Amino acid sequence: MLTLLACALAAAPAAALAQGRPSTPDMTCRQARGVLAAQGAAVLGTGGYTYDRFVRDRSFCEPTQVTQNAFVPTRDSPQCLVGYRCIEPGRDWFGDDE
């Protein structure tokens, strides 16, 4: 009985890690957009060990940040315009994407 309990407790962290973050390659483009529409901002996996924070609009960015179009791979599109990334504008930024 004690061994069974130890195995169950050891498996719990692994189960939590398996849930992870939503992965865009497993979703359709519409589903990925829907996550941002519902939540406003989310950290999404974009394949393998890569991920980023994406937002629905600039209201989810820091006051000094602007938005930049964010394209991610999805099940039905290699470059789905999922929403935006928040970035700090630099000297080379021209404001095309805000």
C-alpha cells in the first residue's frame, strides 16, 4: 500500500507537466485566435520547447510597449495571424504594426 501511494505521489508532478500550456500546432488557426479572444493574453506553445506570450490587443501590454503582429504555426496554417506580441519600440521601429 505504501509503495502504491509513493508511486501516485511521484506521478502527480509529471501529470501537471504533461498538461503544460496550449500548443498552437495542435490547434486550428481559429482555435488559437479563440484562446486570445477569450483570455486576452496567453502563453502559447509554438512547437517543441518554444513558446511566447500573445495578446488580443495593446491593453494587455505595458504602457511603454506597442504591439507587433504575431504569426504562429497551427494545424491548418504554417503562419496563422494569432494576435500580437508586446514589444518595446526601438530606434528602428516605425510603428507599422500597432
